[in-house]
Amino acid sequence: MNRITALPAWLGVLVFIAWCLHPVLGDWSGSVLGPFGGIDPMLQLGILQWSCLHWHQPAVWFDLPIFHPLPGMLGCMDPLLGQAWLVWPAHLLFSPTAASQYNLAMAGSLLLAALGMASVWIATGGGRSSAGFAALALIGAPYTISQLGHLNQLPPPFVLFCLAAAIMALRRQDARRRSWPWWSGVGAGLVLQAAWGWYGLAYALVGVATIKVVRLVQGLRRGDGLPGTVLATAKAAWAPALATAGLVLLLAQPQLRLADRYPGFTRTADEVRSGSADVQHLLNRGAYRSGPADWLGRGTRGAERYDGRHRQTLNPGWVALALAAYGWRRRRDLDGDRRAWGAALLVMGAVGMILAFGDSVGLPGTDRRLPLPLEWLRAAVTPFKAFRGAWRFSWLFTIAVAWWAAVGLDLLAARPGRRRLGVLGAVVLLTLVSLPAGVPAVKVPLAGRPEPGPARGPVLTLPAPVNEYAEDRTEALWIARAIELGAPVTGGATGWVPPEIVAFRERLAACEQGREDAGEFLAGMRRQGYLWVELALRENDGVRVDFWRRAVDAAGAEPVDRDAVQGYEMYRFGKDQGADASAP
């Protein structure tokens, strides 16, 4: 592909990233993208801020200031450590708000993913001039748009760098050249991806393992001996593999410690099935993929956009898929080495798609289920029990489609005549159909900076959701609010709620329903050291807020700076000599 089409492809990448973030460009420091209700962004901007502040202090970092007094709550979620490293220079130099820090991490993540796909393309022998289109086909896929509300689930960039390094290592091994530097690169990528997000680490392990197995089979078909092939890899990769395992285990300490404390720290089969793929999801382009109605200015907004829609988005994009199909049909125009790498990526994509369908699939006409490979992985490899969004493994298929789409465009560009103008049109078309529509911006009511607040001890946060399914943006913001207060809070939202907090929320619900005396409950909390109470003025929840306002007032708490922070009211009890900080 010549430079005439190379520059527009990278320009398309930048246009896509800018368009994804354009809803917040007018308020970069005060708002974030908030698709699907905006709960996850509110949670993750607080986690990112916490990791930026404390990643170099493990004893502090492990203990998120939520669900007080339970320790080690960072293990309930992706700590966004890699994203914190990405934005840490800006954090040190400019002290950005939580919102601007989050937006910067999102832009950087998307750009890194694009560069990662370009590295995969180049590692497999693709020309640098067409690497931009492979990048555009990847980050412009419906998968990316469906994850714009999840900083930890955006296309995980170091999966791609791991694949590129593994491909380079295997190529050098085939050429009887030193490969251990590239296996070290694979290890470094795995460690960085573990810091970035645990789902991505799983994708990387599956992807690298699949490519190695496929290349082994291809080598055997060429007549390479099994012992020599396996021993060559083992000899070059054993030291990086050991170092990688040790560093990943170190990063996993929050999760491992939590698993030791809570045997139930896992996902049930029902949760896995609800987050698994179905055949119909192959046609689903997601709630925020632009369509004809959006182009005509008639697209829906708000909850109407996603209510009743499936979250599982397996479609890699019709333009990319059509180009990939053309590339596959013309695969004999490629040299044998590139065909082999393309086949390996397709097998990897197929493996990812199989894993996306979860642990089992129902047999038509019966109540029986056919077990799938993920069921074995969940039984044999404990970390796989923590994954409920099985459908996201389909991202490996998206990588394969993006690669073959770039092949298709490359082959089109090589044909004589006016084909190159058509290639330029394909780049423009892919850019336009990839742009999201209807993604709302959500105002962040807190600055998220650690500032001296009135609280000098743990804060009882009211009202609380009945269960994790009732958590909303207000509950998700308690991490950022705790950072502002400089004090731990009892509220919060995570991917997994500890049983103590489940019981605590049930007690609060019992007070609201009259099954427990609210005054006695507050007196007990006061004796346990909770001298501060903060009410979050939840939208459409005025009845519960009024209940707790009356209860706190009747218990003798006095308002403190009631109007200091919009949306919150702080109260303080008098000192209690017998106070301690036992669990709620």
C-alpha cells in the first residue's frame, strides 16, 4: 500500500480516538464518557486516582478507602495500575482532576492499542505503510465502542505487544537466531498487561499459547523435529517465563490475599452464562455503533439507547469483515510465511470465539448442556473462575479479522488501474462507520484531589444500595469522595461485594423498612468509632435520604458545612469515649 493511503489510515485512527472523546472535549476536567448509565467510569476514575497516589506504597495501596474497615478491597477489581503508570507524569506535573486524568488514560489506552496492532502487522511481515489500516480496523471495531465505559476493558494494548514479540521470537527461532530477547519482550508484555487488567492477561496467555502451538504443528508438517523445536523454545524462554510468573504473582497479591480470606471469591456458573456469547450476538454491533438513524440526526439518546440491548458484541465490523474475506480469498498472493502467520491468527481467533461462548452450551430440545473448554479452564486454572464476561474473549477474533482486513486492502492496492482510489475510499468508509454515536458525557461532581476535609475518622455513608445490582453512580463515586475527605467510608461499589458488606447493607435496608431501629443502629455505629455521617443526595431517592436525615438528626448529629460539597451533606456526632473501629 503506498503512502497515499498510509497517512489517511493513521489519520483515521486519530479521528476515531478524538471522536470517541469528543463528548467530553468541552469539559475535559469535569466530565467523562458515561455509557450504560456511567457507573463504571465513576468507579474507575476513583480507582485510577487512588493508584496514581499510592501505587508505590503497597501497604496503603492494597487498602482502598471503601467498605471500611475491611482491608485489601483493591483485590475486588482491576487496580488500573498500568493506566496509573501511563498518566503518572501528568499526575505529578499538573495535579489533574480525576476526570481529566481518566480521560487522558482513555486516550492513551486507545492509542497504545492502535500501535500494538501495528506492531503485530509488522512482526508478521506486513509493510509499515499498511500498518495504520490494521490499527484502524482493530480499534474501530464494535468491541471498542462497546467498552467505552470500561477503562479496564478497552482493547488491552499489551496483548498485542505480547503477540508481536512472540511472533518475532518464533521467526528468529526458525532462522536459528537468538530469540531470548523477544521472549523477554513477551514476558515484559505479560507483566504490563497484568498491571493493565486481568482479562487482558488471560487473552494474552491464550493468544501466545495458541500461536506457539500452531507454529509447532506447522513446523512438524515442514519436517522439523519435535524435540528440537520444543527444546529450542524452552531453552530460550525458561528464564523470562520464570521471571514473568514471579512478577505477575507479585501484582496479583491483592486478589490472592482476598481469595485466601473469602473462599467464595469467585463467579458462579450462572454469572458466567449471563456474560457469555450466543450466536445472535455475532450480528450485534452494540448500542453505540452509529447507524442510519444517527447519520440522519434521529438517533436515540440516554437509557433508550441501550435498554433491552445485548451487551455481548461479537461483530468485528462489516467493512473489516468484507475486506478480511477478500484477503482470505486472495491468500495465495501472499508468500508462504505470511500465510502461515495469518492462519495462526485465525486459529487464535477461533479459540477466542469458542471461549466467548462460556463454560457450556444448551443442547436444542433438551435440558442438557454441552461442556465447553472454558468449563475445564475454570476447573483447572483457578484465576479463570473470576471471569464472568466470557464474551470478551471474542476480541482475539477481532484481532485476526483486523489483520486479514489489512491483507485485503493491501492486495487491493497492489492491483493495477484505479483500485488505489477505491482503497482510499475503503479507509474513509471504515473510519466513518466506526465512529460511535449517542455516547453521553457524565458530569463528575467531585474534583477527586486529596484535600483536607472535615472528617478525621471513618465516615458512615448513607443511604446504601440494597445489593450490588442496585449500585449507581453515587455509590461508585465513594472512592473519589473518600480521597477528597482523606478518610475511609463504608460505602462503595466493586466487582465483588464481601459478605460483611452484604450483611451491612441488609441492616440498613431493615432500618428503612422498620425492621430495625435506626436510632439504635446509629448509636451502635457511634460506639464503634463512626463519628461522621455523610448523606449522598441520590437522584430520585429523596424518600430514603429524608429518612436518614431525620434519623441522624434525632440521634444528635450536627450538620457540618452542609453546602460545602454539592450533592452531599456531612454530619458529626460528639466524641464517644468508648469508641472503637470494629467492623460494621
